Amino acid sequence: MEQAGRTEKRAVIGVTRETAQNERRVALIPDAVKRYVSAGHTVLIERGAGTASSYTDDAYSSAGGTLVDSAEGVYRQADLILRVQRPDRNAIMQMRPGTMLIGFLSPMLNAELVTELRDQGITALSMDAVPRISRAQSMDALSSQATVGGYKAVLLAADNLPKFFPLLMTAAGTIPPAKVVILGAGVAGLQAIATARRLGAKVKAYDFRPVVKEQVMSLGAQFIEIDTGESGEGTGGYAREAGADTLARQQAGLAPHIAEADVVITTAAVPGRPAPRLIPTSTVERMPTGAVIVDLAAESGGNCELTRPGEVVEHNGVLVMGLLNLPSMMPFHASQMYSKNLQNLLELILNKEGAVTLNLDDEIIAGATVTHRNEILHQGTRKAMGLAEPAPAPPASATAPAGSGSTAPSA
């Protein structure tokens, strides 16, 4: 039996409006919806889901999506729920047991959420748990959104700095370029370097991992070298957490560079840990009046001692911006990039017949899966929750439970 354009085995994919404060992104854009509808899937879109990111209901309807009046209507029908931010408890309770949920869940920091997903029987995959390996680069939503954040941080700094960024030779005199210091040379930091250079600033950058020096210099920035006596290399492309002595050396080495900077953009982070405090108050007080600090690490406490997550504060004439979720400030392209990350991940989840599957033999799927069949599988989350024993090994491959046409799970 077939239903309106899809076979019984084809998945029902659901997208709802984001409910987190100031979240303007959407999980799937109309182009992606068109692709899945063409493949025989049903895509349910809550009305208004893309409005804040400039994707209209008409665009989704024209792409073949089915508009639904409420999030509950989507949750009650979908086999696969795609989100940007994690759902609240009310949304989880509206999902059918066996539903697959994918989004930024931050499972190691949200034990209550993980418990609710487990108890409801939700198979949950977290985009921030996708392994950072070569094969998963196209699914790396952390990197795609960091690209947006690094770019936006420079624009915010330029907008709030009472100076030009570029060198200007004018009839009224010569204006020197702004001095910008970037802390952290991951994806966000490298994008910030490139953007600041395009605007004409003189840029320096520092990272705990000397191996990134070549990347920094290739973008036209000067690399700040500080002898800490260790490499700083962590796992998954991140820097590891520095000890107290190393942090003190970093603060001392960075202080003279920051003290003469017009703009500082900080991006240094360690997964699952508070952000390293690289800029003490005493260093901020040495900066010129009118200087701007944009702290992209604000969500994990901030790299600057004065950062207040979600706030903009002024201290001694220096503006310290701890704004959260910068990618949401550029929702059109942030959504486009995130949607593509999801599409690439779904190539491992939707089988040839179009059913939702979970192949735990695949290291990407295994690494991203948080809960499945009323068990918490993600080992980092289990450790964070004090669950010492490894989770029982489920079948390596499973098909999603019966919903609107999906096949029942294998035993």
C-alpha cells in the first residue's frame, strides 16, 4: 500500500520550530526537503519553522513539504526528528517511543535530558558527538557553525570598535590599521583571522598547539609563540586542558600582545571542560580605551575573566562581549550549512529502501549515538553521569520502529 507519494517503508521526517531562546536557525532548508520528497519520503514542517532564518512556509510547501500546525503534530507522526537545539521535556514526551532524534544535544552536560530520552525510548544522535575523523568532515556541524561564529565575531568587533579596521591614506591624514589578536586557531579562530585580514586589520594569533602555526601564517597573521614546555595537542583536533603553571605562562606571554590590541577575539575551548581563562582582569585594564573583546568561549565560561555569558559589559573603557550562539545571528547560511551536515549524516541512516536504520558497526553512528532502546550508549555521557559500567552492546544494525510506514525493529 502507498500513501501520497511514498511507499510504506519510506521515512517520515519531521522538522519543528526551535524553542531555545534567541535560536533562529532551522534544521532543514527547502532544497533539502525537495530532495527527500523526491526520494519518496514525507517531510513534515511545523508552520513557521524556517521564518526566522528567511525560509518561508511557501518555500517549504513548494519543495513538497507538508506543513503542520503544531510541533506536537510533527512529533506524533515522524520517524525521524531533525532539530538544531535539544528539545525540552514536553517535546520529548510527545515523541513516540522508537523515534530517532538528531540535533545538538550536548549530552555530557545534560544528564536530565539524556535520562528523559532514554526513558521515553528515543534513539538520540548528537551532532556535537560526531567523531572528528576524515570520513565525517562533511557531517561536522561543530566546524560548520564555528565558521559562521568566527566570521560574525569579527563583524561584531568591527561594528563596536570606534576605529577603522584597514590602513587608510586620506587627505585628512594616515589612519593605521586596527590591531587584532585571535586566541585559538581552530575553525572559528582561522575564520576570524581570515575575516579580520580581509577587513584590513593587522592580525596576530595564538594557539596552545604549535602545529597550527603554519595555518595561521598562511592566512597572513603573525603567530604568537609562548614556550609552555608542552605541545597542547588533545584528541579530536582540540587542544587539551592546560595545567595551572602552563596557564600562568600563557597569560604572561599573551599580556603584552593583548595590552596593545584594539580587538581580541577568543575561541579557546576544551570539550566538556570550562574554557581556559587566558585574559585576567589585569590584562584588560592595560588595553586602550575603546578596545573590544569578543569571547566566543562564553558558553563554557569564557576565556576572559570579565566575560559574563549572554551579556556585554564595559570595564575600564573596554567592551567585553559574551554573546551566545553567534551562528544564530546569521541564520540563513548557518541553517544552509547545518542542513547539509544533516543530509550527509542521513546517508548513513536512511537505507536503500528509505527506512531509518542504526548501524552501530559504523564508527560515526556509534560515536554519535547517545541513547537507543532505553539504554545510554555514549561512553563519555555514561562517565559524566557516573555510570561506570559500559552499556550493553545492542545489535550492530537496527531498523527504526514502526511508525507511519517504517519496518519494525529487528530482534
